[in-house]
Amino acid sequence: MKLFPHSRKAATILAAAGAALLISASGAAAKDMECRCSDKHNKYIDGTSTKVDGTTYKFKCKKTFSYGKDTNTDDYNKYVKAYWNESTSSDKSIGLKIRPRKSSECLNGVYDDNGKALWQGANCNTSDEKKYSSLTLRRAASDIPTNDFKVDPNTGQVLSGQRNPTYSAGGAATTTTKRNILTALYELKDSQYRLIAGCIEDK
């Protein structure tokens, strides 16, 4: 099975997620990317969607986490669980922990958004959280505001200092029969990349 096309698609989805494009689904049912989102950014991420190769991916903030803390993808995916343990980073290299959620669906590959294998093998231990590094943060097309985002009521202009540069990191994790896209969003603030969302494909 060739992973490169899937990973390139993941990269496209990541960029569009960072742009926070709002596109209504038509035709085929949308695929959900379920997320834990920062309590400062959740309302600007929840409900955004993007269409890639005819498939609409919709981002849902199922829960929030405290801005400045780590997060994980909980039980949003039946096959793998991703842990985003770097709530802040001084560079664009982001570590990631993943474990399988079913012993019958062994984790057999972790890939970055360029299709590079970070790891290949067989991990069937559902309590074994292995760390894989590194995913690369990439600049998003536009920036996600925070909950204190404000607009000048007279001019409609965004007030300065309310948006920080948004970056995304992600790729795919494969199990015995499934390919699972995952992504995290970060903002650059005070010379640190800060986690604002951790998402995984709902399967």
C-alpha cells in the first residue's frame, strides 16, 4: 500500500484547516476530524471544513483543553490514540506519541505529511505509547483568532494583536486495515509555538 498520496492529501487538509475555510458539504458525506481544542480557540475551529479531492473534511471540537496544556485525541478514533505532549516548542519539530486502541488492529506505520516513514513495524500493545519524532510545523494559509479576537465596530478592521501566526503539523498512522489522518494546530506567540488543537480522523 502506497502511503505517499495519502500523506500528501493530509498535508493539503492541514493547510486548509489552518486557513479555517468554511465550505458546506455537498454530494458525498463529510469525513469528520474530531478535535480537542484550546479553550481560547475552540469557537473559531469548531465547524470549519475543507474539501480535498471531492471529499469534505469537517473539524469538530468535541472537548476543550486549557490553553498552555498538552492534549490527546481521547476515544475519537477506534484504532489509534494520539498524544500531543508538546504544548509549547521553541522550534518547528513536534514530537508525537501514538498507541493502538485494539490489539487486533496493530499500529504498523507512522508517517509525516510528506510520506516519510517515522516508524514502521508492529505495535499491538494497547497500553504502549511510543514517541515518534518529528513532525514539522508548517505555516498555514491564514491565521486562527483567539476568543479575545475583536473587530473595530466602526471600521470592521481586525484590531492588532488578536491573531497570531498559525502552524499545522500532522500526517497519518496506519493500523492493520486502516489509515488514520491526524493533525495538530499551533500558534506562534512570544517566540514559542503553542498548541491550540489536536485532531484525528473519526473512524
